[in-house]
Amino acid sequence: KGLARNIDQARLNKVYYDYFFEGFMKNILTTVLPVLLMAAYINEAYNPDKLSKLFGRYYVFKIPGFGGDPTPVGALVWFVLLLIIVHVLWAVAMHVLKKKKDPKPVKIPKT
């Protein structure tokens, strides 16, 4: 009986491991890999040399710095910043819509 329980536990561990591994690989395939591929494309297609040829400057825009020297922002940094900003705005929008959809119940005073 103890041996059967160990075999069942081993099968259960394998099922949990396979389920975790499948979810992990699906997450990498659907979220991480497309972002990395897009970042690689942006890094190659909009490197400083190509930005200079296309727009006459090697950066997308400049951020004023503390020492008086502005910091140039390249295409890849801008992509990462926009990705973060869009995800934050999406989360805020979902939070606001959830609050509007499920209002707090109004307590009616007993008379």
C-alpha cells in the first residue's frame, strides 16, 4: 500500500511538473518572445546610424539632464518605456472599469 502511494505521488508530481512547464512555455511563447523579437527588430531597424539617415539625428528625442547636458533616448529605450506605460495605463483602465461595473451596495437605513 505504501509503495502504491509513492507511485501515485510520483505520477501526481509529474502531472504538476508537466502542467507548470506547459504553462511556463506558453507564457514565454505568447508574452516574452514577441516582446523580445520586437525589441530585436527595433534595435536593428532603428539603430543610431539608420536614425541619422532617416531623420537627421541619432536619437528619438532628448531628455533634459541634471548636469545641463540632455540625454538622448534611442529607439529601443523608447520602445521599453512605451511598453511599460501602455501596460500601466491598461491596468489602471481595467481597475477603473471594474470599479464602475461593481459599485458598492447602498445601505438603506431602517425606519
